[in-house]
Amino acid sequence: MTSTKKDPVLVVLQLTGGNDYLNTVIPYTDPLYRDNRPVVGVPDARILKLNDTIGLHPELAPIKAMYQQGQVAIIHGVGYANSPRSHFRSMDIWHTCEPDKLGTEGWLGRTCREIDPNKENVVTAVSFGPSLPRALALPGVPVACVDDLQSYGMLTSITGEEQRSRILDRFSRLYMPTIGQGAVMDYLGQTGLDSMKGADILKAAPERYSSTIEYSDTTISKKLKGIAQVHLANLGTRIFYCDHGSFDSHSNQVGMHDKLWKDVSNAVDEFFADLREHNASDNVIMLVFSEFGRRVHDNGSGTDHGAAGAVFVIGNSVKGGEYGEYPSTRPQDLEQGDLVPSTDFRGVYTTILEDWLRLDAAPLVGGKFEKPAFL
């Protein structure tokens, strides 16, 4: 089963740790931004201004260029009500679409079940990283989980069985506290080892790959290069997942945030340049999200956990521009010192599911939500 240009592909890039919304999409004409950011505020001269009210972090120049070409949607104030400001719980909510209870089914796992109900392709979904994200976890749905495509494919210092054991051990330790040992073991027995089989198919991807694009020597560039290799190998993969971080900038934020966004924006630029070189970019969009934003007022060195954040959706088929309302920074409009979400994250998912993947979103995200029209 191979993909064609007509098959829509989704790449998800998770910014783990809570990316600072205010210093990423900067309301530079808002005087309260300067009042609240005496230490970590981005100097006006460095801001990459998009219009008369907002600009981007100075390390987002490659993404700004794509924005100016109409290929980037910025969705403002994304989140959900009553944020717990906990990394684990918030990411769990984003992954399962269950804000009121502990969820065990990933929204992308459910999506893969809809795309390939008969499990004809064990690489319908591919995750790059050392552990399987909860968003892709669903009993009976195989997901190929690859730590390093190049090393795995070449079988150099890491054998396939060793990698399987390491990934499954991490998966077990991650999920056991919330769904119990028995359920985890059942899941692994049904799906875990089978899901690793997909990685065997991926060995061919680096061998088939040739490109003039030179990726940066960073973790996120390596992951996105791996995604490009699999996409270009025409293996029928429809969902890709990777993460980068940590964006948990409680202290020393300025240099840390600069480096993180430099690596991410360069990697995203390299990835899409690679796809364009191979005429393989038209059927790909990328969702970039973080579990929450940061507190409005800095803490003297960094910023603490917040609520609302920004989401980027990138690709040739995206209707570029701003969507949603930038939350108010006025003290009386904040909750616990945080920006109040103005866009439910499940609405963003709904747009992607319905207008890109052509699926009925309601059963996959747990209801009907207003969807921004970025596709």
C-alpha cells in the first residue's frame, strides 16, 4: 500500500515543556507586554514584525518567510478551560481530548483506526522518539516507534530487539501509573510488539533517500529528516509525530528560548525545503503545539507555567494568517496571572480532521467545537 499525492499527511511537532506564547507571537504594541516582561521581554529592535500589532521571536525568521508566502497559520489563545498547569496532566488532555477525566485513548490513535480500520499498513502512523506518545496510543492500532531511523535501519550500534525493549520499557513506565499494570501489559501484548514491526519496514527509507538539503546537526532536524525520508519512501504513512524541548523556561529563559526556537525553525525550514525539492510538499501539513503557555509576568529570570498558547499550522495547503483572538493581557482579564484561552484546542484538531483528513471529527475529539478556517 503506497501513498499518492492525494493522500493527506499530517506531521505533528510537540513543543514539550510549555512554550512561552508571549515571547513567540509577541504583542509588541501592547504596553502591558513591556510592563510584564522587564527581564525576558524581547527588545523591540529584534522582533520580526508581521503587522502593526504582533511580531515573531527573532529566531523564527524561516517561519516568518513561510508566513509571508501564505503557508503559516497562527492560531491565538489555544488551550482549554481550567488549566491544571501540570505538564503531565495538560499533555494528557491534549493527547486524549479528555479534560475532565484521565483518558486512555489517543486522538491520533482513533484517527489511525479510521484511516486504516483493517490494519492493512503497520506504518500508517510513525513516531520519532524514544517513547510512544499517548496521542497515538490505542489498543489494536499499530504505530511504528523509531528512536533513530538511520541507526535502526543500518543496525549499527543498536539492534532492533534492544531498541524494541527500550521503547516498550519506557512506554510501560509512562503509562502504568495512570492505567494500571494489567492494562499496560494487555496493551503491550496486543499491540506493543506488533507496533514495533513497522520499524522493520522503515529500514528501506534511508536507502531510497537522496537530497541536496543539508539538515542541521540538531535533535529536531534529525527527527524531521527521518520523517522526510519515510514520507519520500512512499510507504503509505499518513500520521507522523515527533517532539522537541524542553521549553520549560522557569529560569535563564532568554538564551534557552532563543536556542530552542532557532533549532525548531531551522529544522522546519529544512524539512519543507526537502519536500519541495522532491515535489512532495503539497499533501503535507504540520501542526506545532505546546501543552500550555507561560505566566504573563516574568519571575526575574524566566516564566512559570501558564494557560493559553499559540499553535502553528504550516504547509502549502494552509490558508496563512492569524486566527482567533489574542487573549487580553489586562490584569482584570487574567486568571491566576495567565492568559485565558480563546480557542479550544479541539477546534484546531477538528479543522485538521475534517478539512484535511476528511474524517468526522466529533467522535475523535469528543464533541463538536468551533473550528478556525485555516484549511
